[in-house]
Amino acid sequence: MKDTSEKIKDCLILFDLDGVITDSLQPSINLFYGTFEEDLGLKHDPKFGRENWSLSREQVILLEWGDLIKTGRVSQGQIRAALDHYRQKKLQLDLPLLPHVADLFFMVSDEFDHIAVVSSNTTAIIEQILLKAGLRRFVQKITGIEAVSIPKPDPAMYRVTAEYFGIPPSRCLVFEDSVIGITAAQGAGMHAVGVLTGSDTEDQVSVKKPDRIVHDLGEVTMKMIKEVLGI
């Protein structure tokens, strides 16, 4: 392990959570729709695919049940209560890490001084998942959904994270599993690696032309990271 004084301080490595760090996509989807059906009798519309899960839960609610909310058949208070219930239950989930995640965190933390996790989950959920996985000690900044008024694909979540460190976007590298996340990273002026362990397929991710596409984090090398960052 390198001494802190030897690490790269003018770059930032950022990770999405669901589908990049944790194998949480399907368990989270099942929990979300199960909670809303149990609490409010609201059912999932199959026309909304897995790729929409990269949106914030508030955005998913509007896609699925916006008409019911507008017509008053379901109140904002009921929606908030069910969403809070879902988030409380997600705090209790034991979500497995995706392959090679821990190895990559060790490798990156040995070379770079700044690591962040940026996710449309709440900060409490991100914190709990990282603690359970033994990864919290590597992460200097968590940016959850509460940090911005407009979530991904808007670039705000990534911008505020880079501003926290005072690092220019061109010196930031993001690992994302979705078109929505890659759009947010690129909109912030950051480099992006598409990781095919989450919501979107290679064909979908390729449309955004990220700097690299990997099938899982085991394909990521320090050489690749430095090449993408130009260092």
C-alpha cells in the first residue's frame, strides 16, 4: 500500500452503486414493486424495462403511476409513505458484491487519493451497503439522491461530487452500467467506462460511446484507467 503522499491527488474515480458495485438490480426491483403492490395495490407495467431502473425511484414512480397521482387516485402522501417503506426495507437487504469489485477498490485506492460513489439511492442506503461490503473505508465521498434537485441523467450528481474535491471533470473517471448513468457522466464532462453487469446491454451502452466498455470490473487495469485519464 502506497503512502498517501505518493498517491495521485488531481484525479477522481467515481462508481455507480447498483449494477456496478452490488448485484442489486433484480432484488431492488423486486423489493420496490413488491412494496408498492403490498402497500398501495399498485402493479408494475411490463412495458417499463430494466433500463428505467437507472432513474431515481421518484422518476420510476412517475413513469409507472403518474396518471394515478395526477387524477388523485393515489395521494402524494401515500406515495411518500410507500417509498420510505421501500427504502427502510432496502437498508436490511444483504446484497452481494459483483465480481472483482473488492479487488478493483484495493487497486484504485492504492494509486488514487480520491474515490466517490454516486447513486440515485439515498445516502443512508449507499452508506449501509458499503459498510456491509467492507468498502466504506475506501470512499471519501458519497453522493446520494438528496444532494441534487434533478437526478441522473442530469449531470448534477457528478458535478457536485467533482466540485467537492475541487477536481476538474476532465480528470474524473466514472464506472456506470447504464445509458442513463453514462449520459450523466458525459454531461458533466467526465470520462466513462461502461460496465455490463447491470441494467443495460452492450448494444445499449455502445450508443453512448463511452471511453471503454468492460464485461465486468475484472477487465479493468490500472493501465486502462491511466490511459483514459491521459496520465
